[in-house]
Amino acid sequence: MRGRWLAPVVAACIAVTARAQLPAPAENPALTLVHELAARQFDKAAARFDERIARALPVARLEAVWDGLIAQAGACPEAAKILRAAGAH
């Protein structure tokens, strides 16, 4: 149960790198979330969580988990390029 949210986040990162044409971030909540995480805007990202997820993954834990993912899998430079192309500054 603890890692159930991880798969959608990783899937969103993969989807971001795999798609050439993306809707604007405001139209794509997953893209917006990935952008916020990549920009280290953990407060902003966590504000999107419902109460249950917010309790399980407070901002400090979200940051630690994100940093752990980057440490394990490495940065996703292609995602950054695609986010910029999609208008996510």
C-alpha cells in the first residue's frame, strides 16, 4: 500500500518522455505534477493531494521520496525538454 502512488508518478514521467505532442500543463494534471516535482516545488505538488495521500506523504516525505527516485533512477533530462516544449516553465 505504501508505494501505490509511486507507479503513477513513474508512469507520468515515462509518458512525458514518450509523447512528442503534449497538452498545456493546465490541461494535464499529471504533467503539471511531474513539472512541480522536477522543479522541486514540493509544497505546490503536495497541495494537489487528497487528505489520505497528504497524510501518507507529507511534503518532507515527498521530497525525500523524489530525491530517492532520482538517486536510484537518475535524472530524466528528456522529461525536462518535453516539459519546456509543452509550456511548463
